[in-house]
Amino acid sequence: MGSLKDFSATDIAGNTQSLSAYEGKVVLVVNVASKCGFTPQYEGLQKLWETYRDRGFVVLGFPCDQFGHQEPGTEADIAAFCKLDYGVDFPMFAKIDVNGANTHPLWAWMKSQQSGFLGIAAIKWNFSKFLIGRDGQVLNRYAPTDKPESLAGDIEKALG
């Protein structure tokens, strides 16, 4: 597996989706949670999506309950929360693991392509972000503390 298009994931409605659907786009992949101190970043992620989607950009949200049990709900609960509280309409997926024995293959690949702080591959918390270029390759990794709006310059550069 050497590119985003090589993976698939279950969307928030329970359907398997090939990530080849995003081939040729600039993609921001984020592990999200509804009850996290960083949850207000949904607003910034939605704003990035609205600003750049017409230029070939997409945000993909992957709920994760591995950090402090901050994503305890069902997929239906998550979808309703995101829509009602933050107006999220970018693609959301079913809950996944980003670390450990059951790490989703996409996340294992992204971590292998771009390590985090001090070269550590493990995801440290919710709202870790990976920017993937039009060629399907990881361009950059961002910490949970990196606010979505701070990524605008990198997104614009990737969009060309």
C-alpha cells in the first residue's frame, strides 16, 4: 500500500468506501472525538472544507475512542452531534483505532510515512491531522494543538 487510493474505510452510515474516490484531491485526514477539549476544531475543519472544496480539497473525519473515552457514542450519535453542533458536512467515517493491534490500515500507513514529535509514530491524542497531496502521498502531520486555520497556507500550497 503506497497511496491514499489503496485504502478503504467504512463511512459513518456503515458503507464501505474506497478512498480512491479522493484520488487527485488534497485531503486532510483527522481523528476526531465529540467530548474532547479540541472538539471545537470541528468548526475550523468545516470552514477549511467550505473554503477549499471547490478547488479539490476534502476533510475526512475518523472518530476514535482511544483517548480518554472521548468518543463514546454510536456512529448515529456522532453524525447527529457533528451536524447539529458544528454543521459538519464533510465526509465522516465509522469509529476506528489509530494505535495498537487494531489500528486501521490507513492510519498505520500514514504514521509510517510521517512520524510525529521526536520521531514517535503513535498518535498522541484526538485531532491529530495528516495532509495528503493530490498524488495520494502524505505531505505533513500536525499535532492536535495545531488549529485547522493554521493549516491554510499548507493547504493552498498543496492545491497549487
